Amino acid sequence: MKRNILIAGIGIIFITSCGSLDLNPLSDGSGETWNSTPEEIEMSLNGLYKDAFWMQDSDEWTDDFLYRDATTPITGATINGETDFVNLWWTNSYKAIARANNVIVSVGRAAGNLSQAQISRYSGEARFVRACQYSRLLSHYGNIVYTESALDIEQALKLKQTDAPTVLKNIYADFDSAALYLPKTFGASDLKRASSGAALAMKARIALQMGDMATARDAAKACMDLNVYKLHTDFSNLFLAKTKNSIESIFGLPRSVALKVTFDDAQNFVPRNAGGWGAKNPSWDLFCAFLCKDGLPIDESPLYDPRKPFLNRDPRCSATIIEFQTSHLGYTYQPHPDTLKVWKDADRNYVENKDTRSIAIFASFNGLNWKKGIDGDWLLNAWKVEPDKIIIRYADVLLMYAEAKITLNEIDQTVKDAINMIRARAYGVPYTNTAAYPAVTSNDQAVLQKALRNERRMEFAREGIRYMDIIRWKIADKVLNMPNYGMLDPADLRTKVVQPGLWFFPQTSPVDEDGVADLSAMYTAGYIKVVAVRKFDATRQYLWPIPSTEVLISHLTQNPNY
């Protein structure tokens, strides 16, 4: 019997030892008759929803993040064809594509044993997954191999890279097929299955990323017109582990401690008083990006007080970043260098404050810690937690629709409504009650573009969305070539900031048209220090490199300047 593969990344073939080489997708049986029954196809489809196939961009690759004095291969401009995630994403994406192709071929082969409804759903789900995987490859690597066929090794090695417009056209066709044949939703009990709404939302995402604003507009509008999804009522609890399968979640994966599918980096996001490391923090860049309650940036609003930087800010600021002198995970949070003890709720007493660098030198380097999505359950189960892995949610669809329309200069009330629905949700009021929150009212394209970009940053912090935003807007070379700043060491912090009465921020930083704060004046004045030096090479980093193994073995063309 001849064994076939559905190309799973040419490199997979060669980085696996000959003795363990397995050319069949792991979800398949060992014979060519596998996927001949509904039960077998269901098993193969279930395998397409493995967590490993749904990699997400990281905020650590952006200006929203500080991890002590470290940089990543992206923020340090060291990314190359051997970088671990460059290889892992390529490999896993092509593995998923292989399995999706296999299901599509198998549905045709098993058609005599399937109902028309089964044929439509099975094919639709597999095409959805294939389109999502190719979307990730196209948006990140650009210059990729495309196939829908079952190939043997010799055939796979002869494949050439496909031009981006052709790949995009095929992605659209798959999403359109999925949207046509899949149900609007699979219901509240089954988060992980693809739906027509998910196909439309993901089509809008790749269209926006590739600059096809008309398609992004139409796909987002079609998703909105399904009338299936709504914004979750409370922004603050949308991301908690207890909030399962929200009506805002269009597509995502469930996590489960019992099934050992968890978020496993919890300790880095929990303050030290509560037993975490407090090592991965929101950047000051992000902190300065939150608007004030009058809808103005911090350098324009009379409401902003740099000594009390959480006061009068968009509610998402304190929902995303722990506000000083408030209780979080059982302790009052205060990084002040002179606050050596803080209140512990459970003991109703003061305890040593491990969240100040005066006591713990590895406490938050900039005084900030994440709050968004972090709850008491993060302290349980050996730091393994189970919030839903949200791939795309309705707020993104609304803002993609608005962005596409603004870029096309098709400005109407629906554009402002889409932004205002999200902003009003943060304030807990109906979007039609424009007196109760700083509603967007302008019809000016430049003003709306700035509002849109600010809204995305405030709304999606810590969700892995910012990276592809700064890539799409071509501002990564600006924001990632600015230093990552933090507090002075405790002794200097006391003499230069605290004693002159300049805690927390000595100055108000100017904010540009992209919502990016310039903190350099505080650094020049000696009030803050550079914690990490970010770098971004605009001559190459707007695309990732093709994995080196692929280039060497398969003679694929490497992306420029790698």
C-alpha cells in the first residue's frame, strides 16, 4: 500500500528521524479506507481543533508589553529562519492543512455513506480550518506554498511558492464555502466548532490584514447581519475563566484543567504578594494610550493628573491594569518605594509588600501589573487556568468593519455606531446615550482613524491583537524602535521622583496621531530609566522569514533581507 501525505510543511519530513517518520496525519487510521464513515470523519474533524493548531500572536512582540529587561526575537530584531516559533508556526499550520485536506478528500470518497447535511458540515469545517491556517501563513510569512492535494514526498519537494493574490483568492473561496454551508452557530454548549459567523469574521480579518478593505467591510457586515453575536455586557468579566462561551465569542477553544488544556504562564502575570512573579507587565506605552473620560488623550485632557494616572481614565484602563491602592487577588496593590507593608484581605492585617522593588528587586520593573482576565482561580491548580481561548470576538468584527469603511472613506453613522457600541460597553451604558460616555461624533477621516486605532488598543490589550495591528498599519518600525522604560532603582526613585512630589509620573507625555506616547523627555530629565532596548528592522520584519530548513531542502525563496 502506498502511503500519501497532505503536505505538512516540507521541513516536517526532514526534521523527523527516518525511523519515526509518519506520513499520515495523526488523526487518521492506518489504511486508505479511513474516513469512510461519519464517525471516522468526526474524529478527524475533532483533531483540527487541537490547541497546538491555533497559535496566537503575543503582546510580548509589541509596545504594549514589558518583561523585565528582556526582548523577544521580534522586539530585539533577532528573528531568523531558525527562531523557534517561526518553525513551529509553519510546521503546525501545514500539519493542520494536511489534515483538513484529508477530510475534504475523504468526504468526497465517503459521500455514499453521508447525508447531504453531513457532507456540507464536514466539508465546511475542514475548509474553514484550511482557510484559517493559510491566512496565518500568508499574513506572517507572505511567500508560502499552497496546495489542496494529497502528495507523496517527491511531489511535495517539487512544489513552488504561490503568489499572494492567488492564495488570498483561495482563502476567500474556502471561507465563502464554509459560510454558505455551516450553521450560524453551534449553540452555547459547543464553543469549538466552526460556524458561518466564524468564517465571515475570519475572512474579514485576513482581508483587512492584506489591505482588501472592500472585502473586509462586506465580510464583517455579513457577520454582523447574522444577528447571532452581541457584546458581552461586562467588559471586566468577559475574560475570566468562569465566563464560558460568551455571546461575544465568535470562535475559540475551550480550556479545561481536568482535560489538561490550560493557560500555563499564569505565575508571570500574578503580583508577587499573591504568590506570582509579577514579571510580565503592561508597558507605560500602553498605560499612556488609554484615553481620559472626556475622550481625549492624556496630553490634551484637563482631566489627566500624572500624579494620579488612573483617575478619570477610560474604564478599560483600570480593568486592564491594576489600579494603585486597590485590592487585587486579596492584597492592596501599591508599588510605591516607601510602602513596605500592604493590607491582606484574608488576615485583615498588614503584611510585607513584595510588590515594591524596595523589598523585592524583581517586582514589576515599571510598577504596573496586568488585571484583565486574572482572577482568584489563577492561584489554584498549580498555576494552570482555564479561560476560554478566544480566537475572534464580536468587538473585533465591529472595529474591522469601522476600519475598512474609514479607510475607504465611506464614513456614515454605522462607522461611528460600531466604535461607540464598544466604547459605551466599557462605560456600562447604551451606545445611544451619547451624553453618558465620550461618543465618537466626527465625520473626518483622519479623526476617525485615530479614534479607531486608540479603540483597538484599549479594547484588545493582552489579547495578542496589537502585533498584527502595528504590522498592518506599518508603524511597527516606529513603536518598536522606542525604548521600553521603567522606574528608577528605589534609592534614586525616592530622591528624584517621590521626594519632589512627582510620583507616579513626573510629567505628562505627548501622544502622537497613532496614539503613541513619547516618554523620552522624562528619561532625559533623569526621572525614569531605559529597561529594555527594543529594535525593529523595517527592511525585513514586516514579514517573518521562511524556516531555514524549508529554504535549504526544498529550495524555497527566502523573504527579503533574511
